[in-house]
Amino acid sequence: MSDEDIVTVVREHCARILKVDPGRVTEDALLREDLEADSLDLAELHVALEDTWGPLPRETLADVRTVGDVLAKARLLLSERA
């Protein structure tokens, strides 16, 4: 999966789950402050990413603050699986 594909998947899931315009889902957007995500939203994001890429460790999104953090975790996990 290319980096562009990873960005597209994360951006689409974030926009859908958080009910925000995809243009607001930038790498430096703060999930809680800028996109108004709560813990249930992050759990739903975790499930959506698992539906796309398979099982993820429970703590995958535990310490993410930005969309860029989510992308970094996704890139790392997918590179480990390659």
C-alpha cells in the first residue's frame, strides 16, 4: 500500500467518523481540539482501521494527538507487516 493510499484511508475514516469536511483533516489537525474527537470517536477510528488493515494492537491510538500521529502509527504498523 502506498503512502498516498494510507493518507487517503486515514483521512476518509477521520472525516466520516468525526463528521467533518475532509479538508479539515490535515496532518497537523489536533484530533480532540480541532476535530472535536472524543474517546468513542477514537475507538470507532481504531475499529475502522482494523476493518481496513486487520487487527491492530489495542494501544495503537492510545497516545495520538494529531492526524499526523495516526498516519505515523499506520505507516509503522503497515511497514512491519510488509
